Amino acid sequence: MATTLTNSLEGVTPSGTTLTAGAGGNTGTAPDSFFDTVNIGTGATNASDSAQAAHGSLSLKIATGATAATSYVAWAASFPTVTIAWYRLYMFLAAYPTAGNPRFIGAQNSTAAIIGSVRLNNNTGTISVQNSANAVIAGMTTTNAVPLNAWFRIEGYFNATAGVAEINLFLAPDSATATETLTSAGGQSLGANVAQFRFGQSGGATANYGPHWYDDLGISDTAYLGPAVPAGGLLPQQISIRRPAVPAGRAAHAAVYGR
């Protein structure tokens, strides 16, 4: 059965409410899919916040303090074990990291071992995709830096069987056309399957992470999720009409983005 999980954070009220996991927690207000895990290390923040929001009035604020810690949300048991899975997030940064190249997406297999991740690079604001050994995959660092004090969107996938990763960066966050698309060569070290996704500071314990704001998180075992706001809900100036050619083997990408 096809599985798509999304969360807008709009149900975690009021602003400043710490997230709690599971079916009995506060993250599953319909139509949102509850997070299976909410990890909050010592001195860390993992809470709804109205200071920034990509859509609606709330987002997820994640940060760590002076003590090195982790802080993230995850879908695990709610998601099947598959060979390929797609992810989406909207993100807002106030500053680039100065150390640590922090991870903000981590994909794990059925034994919770890392199979691939997405990180923010120190000082430059560029983004890199890493393999199961936490090494940057060749050709998988963006040319474009992500903006500061503005929302952007990231979508991509990990294909464990083919050993292929792809990432799409949308500097116009609700656009149907990516600013930059990177697709790895096949045969990368991406484990045997994909079963879990973590969003936030899920790598090694890190001090002074963020704060970073996340919104409209999503994962799917079927296809790209596309923008959280459909094109019919956008202003004319927000709709991109450019349609670059589709490289071979990216039918799922074309099905969502029309290219």
C-alpha cells in the first residue's frame, strides 16, 4: 500500500509547545501524520513556533544550546521498509553554520543505520548529500546557497537498490520548477533499504545548532510530494512556467513537476 506522511505543525498549539511523539502525542492533528519519535537533548528546543511559517501560522523550531545535543523528529514505524523513498521539507535559516556541517535530513534503514543524509555546509550555505559512510557523494553539492531569513524548499529521494540519490533545491519555495537539481551516479553506498527519516539535528551531538525552522515536512514511498500549496492557491508571480527537459530515468520527477 502506498504511504505518504506529511505534517504542517499547525496542530501543535499554542506557539512554543514542545512536541510529543506517537498516536497519543500532539503532532497528529488531522490531516497531519504524527511523528513516531521526538528527540530532545539536554538544553535543546523542539517546539512549534509562530515567529516563522512557510504556510499557516506555525512551524517547527529546532535548536541546541551550549551543550552538545541532538534534536529531531522522525517517522519510523509509520513508514514501510522500501527500496526508494522521497522526502520534502521547507526550511528557514537566520545564519549559516560556522562549524560542523550540520545534518538536517537523515534516512535510515530497517535497523536504524544511516543510509544517506543531507547537510548544510559551513559558512557557504550550500547543501550536500552524503552516503551511508557520511561522505559527500560526488557531484552532490549545490552550486546555489540557500537564502537567509527566507523560506526555501528541498525535495529528493534515496534509492537504496540502485544506489542513486537526487536532490532538488527550490529557492522560490512553492515553485513547480527547481532552482537546481542534482542526481548522483548509480552504485552509491546507500544501504539495502529505506525505512525511516529524521528531520533536524540527528547527527552527532552538536552545540549551538540553529535555530532552524522547518515546515510542511513529508515523505512518500510513491513519488515526489511537490509544493505544499498547490499551484491553484498561488499568486501569479509565484508560478514558474519554465519546463526544462527530463533526463532519462526520472519519470517520478516528471509526474509531479511536469518535466
